[in-house]
Amino acid sequence: MTALLHAELIKLHTTRTFAALALVAVGLSLLITVLIGTLTEPSQSSVLTDVFANDVSGPFILVLAIVGITGEWRHRTITSALLAAPHRERFLTAKTLAFAAAGVVLSLLISTAVAVAGLAILSARDLPTPELGELAGLIGRSAIVAALLGAFGVAIGALVRNQPVAIVGVLAAGFVVEPIVIAVVPEVGRFGPLIGLPAGIVGVSSETETLAPALAGLTLLGWVVVAFAAGAGLLRRRDVE
């Protein structure tokens, strides 16, 4: 298992797609932070949400995880991968852990950059800044979201191995379906794995009522476990030629 996980981490480390999307994610988060910090005047009660809750690692690592697992079929490397690791559940577990770890790393990278930029801008403008404990808590919760969404992305890719279909489906769910559900039936929408539950874990959403961070985290973990079990079951039965 350790060797499989090491191999998956090497794949991530040497993949251009991961590096490119990571840079885009960092740049986008920084851009949002700089614009909000420069153009607005947040209060002490809203500064954490307004300026520092701009970690976009979750959606990016979700898509990267889908690309990572579906790419095994798209580039026809799944056969050689499973010849090296005949136990298919272990293969899927290693990939899941690798993308969860990648999500944590990406989130911490983004959160650190956002924190440095946000604190520098607000301090220069003599505007309120959050307590360091609050900021550290936000960073930690954001990393948890990224880890869970990375794992969830692998499970989705195992279920829907057609890469374009999986990616478009997730984007449609995240940008269209869940927002509509949240707007129409918020008590149901808060259980959504792409927006509702991540917002609850981060704990800074003020637009709709969300679950408590701990409960939201456990619920999203439940989504991951169910999707992983279904994906592992399909992988076990599928022909990988």
C-alpha cells in the first residue's frame, strides 16, 4: 500500500496539469483577495469571511482528481497500473489518499498566500484584521474541505470513467444544480457535497443556514465513503482493456 501511494504521489508531482491548475488556483485566490482587500472596507465581524475565505482549492482539486482517475482509462494506462497492483481496491485507495493529500497541500499553499496578502493590505490601510486563532481555524477547515473533495473526485471518476462527462457533470452540479436547490429548498441544499457541506465545514457562510462544521465534515465524509464504495464495486467488475 505504501508503494502504491508513493507511486501516485510521484504521478501528481510530475504531472503538468496539476502544476498548471495549482498555479491558476493560487493566482485566482490571490486576485480575489487583493481586489476585495483594496476596494472594500470590511468590518471586524466580516473581515474573515470577506477577505480571507477565498480558498478555491476545493473545486480545483475536485476536477484534478477526476482528471487523474479518468485519465487512466483515457490514456490506456489503467491496464498496466492494475497489473502492477492487482488488488483494485488498494489501487483506488492509494489514488484517493494521494489526491486528498494533494488537496491539503494546495489548500495550505493558497491559504498562506491569501493570509499574507490580506494581512498586508488591511494593515497598510489601517483596517481591521482577524484574530490569528480565527485565521488558523479557517485555514485548517479549508484544508479539510480540499482533502475531502479530492477524495470525492477520485470516487466520482471511478464511477464515471468518461472524463468529459464526469467533469461537465460535476461542474453542472456545482454551478447549476446545487445553487438552485439551495435557493429553493435550503434545508436540503445544505447537505449538498459541492457547496452546502463545504460551506458548513468552513463555517463562514452568511447567506444560508448551514450545518455545524463538525457535522458538515462527517456528512461530506459520508458522501465520500458511499461514492468510494460504489466506485470500487464498479472497478472490481469492469473490464479494463
